[in-house]
Amino acid sequence: MFNDERFTSDTSRAPSLKFYASLGMPIFFLVLGLSIFSFQVRAQQVSSPLLADRSLVHSFESKDNAAAAQLLDADLIWIDATGHRLTRAEVLEKLPAVANADVEAPPRIYGETAVVRANRGKMNVLRVWVKSVAGWRVLLYQEVLQVEKSEPPAGKTSVECVNPCKTIPFQPQTTNEKEAIASWQGVMRAMAESDADAYAPLIADEFTATDTFHDRPYTKADRLAQINKQKTTGTRAAPQELLSAEMFDFGETVMMVAHEQRPGAKSYFNTRMWVKRDGRWQMLFSLNTQIE
């Protein structure tokens, strides 16, 4: 995707080792040991999403563009808490602040992807890493600043859910993307029809829904309770419509970054990821950042 010379051996350093060797064997071996350690750290940064993530945060904190560039995917999507979206080039022009930079957030690995959640208080931060030939690269950085008190539903409707339950203005390309979209539409139909039994198998047990307009992340159990309550009261929340989307197929996982619109509210970016388990695609998370 881009030059990874930072992680390759640098033969231009050989003369300096000769210089230190001329000063005496102890110093020579000290420098040699430090060189080997430095190489091992760089190798670990390539192979470990945990060290790569820590290196990324450090490079942004220290305003080290060169170091940051080595860890940003070519297709990087950066979304801040106001819904402002940046490309890789825009991020490198002026490294933005990393929210919750001091939060220890061990990644959860799903095949060739890793998910890091650095959450504290009302600020939620998600970083999605992708493993390439060159090592781990961050593809998504997204912030969600949640409200102090959850907002009421944007509207209630008895109108049939068409977009996104049946049709969407987006055409997935790969088989995995098509199956993930079909799974998502099943989730949306289940929510529109208050069908908890249809909803449950399409959602991973570790699922969380993090929305700008809620005061905390919702778990799978929270969503099931919400659906059952709607069924009991006979109410239905108006579904959000898909305006546009882009998808990424990683084999075992699929990610979608969508632009969506709630009735009577501002539009937002919603990122979702699915993992294939037991022959079906289950949603791992939904992350919603309102566009101010």
C-alpha cells in the first residue's frame, strides 16, 4: 500500500558499528544489542496489533508523521466526535488528537482484523486494524461522544420498512459482502417487526451498539429487552434509511461504513462489522456518530 522501509534492515548503519567497535568490545556489543532489540521491536510492531496500536497512539501524541504514516492503511477512514471525516492524506497533513489516548485497550482479534475499543465515560473510541503483508495497519478510527441522557426515538411508524429492510441504494460486490448485507437486513426487519427470535441469532454475544443519541453502549441483551418491550407495547421505532455505504471484505469478517438518516434527525456515519460463525454472519458492533 505504501513504503514500509521503516521496518526493513538498514545497511547504512554498518559503518557506525565499526566506529563503535574501534572504541572497544564492550561498547560494540552494547550497540549491537540495542540494534537487535530495536529490530525486534519493529518486527513486533508488524506482527502484533497491540504494539502497533500503542505505536500509533504514541506517534500521534508525539506528532511523528513519519512513524504514523507507517501504520495508516491507504484506505484509512477517520471520523471524529462531530462526524467530520478525514482521509489518510488529510490525517497526515495535521495529525489530529487521539481521544482517550491513555486508555489501555487490548485488541480483540478476528482473523485478519483486530478491534480496539478505548472507551472512558461518554467518549467511545474504536480502532479497526487489518493485517497485510507489511503488518498491521489501522483502517478505521472513529469517535462517539454519547449524550448525558438518552434521546427519545426520532419517530414511530406503522409504515412498512423498505429501506433498508428490503432494498438499499448500494450494491455489495463480494459473496461475503452480499451475505453480510442480507444478515443486516434480517436484523433491521427483526427490529422493525419486534421479533427477538429472528434478531438473536444474527447478533454476536459480544455485540455492542454505541450511538451518539444514547447515554451508554447497548449490549445484545439490552437490544433484546428493547425489542421485547416494543412488542409488548405495540410500538415500533422508525428505521433509519441507508443513504450510501462502502464495504471491506477481510474473509472472516466484513466491515461497512454507512451514511444513514434517522427520520426527523441529523444524518450520521454508522460503522458495523460482521464475523462468520456457525455458517452465518453475526454483527459484532454498530458505531454511530452524528454529523454536526
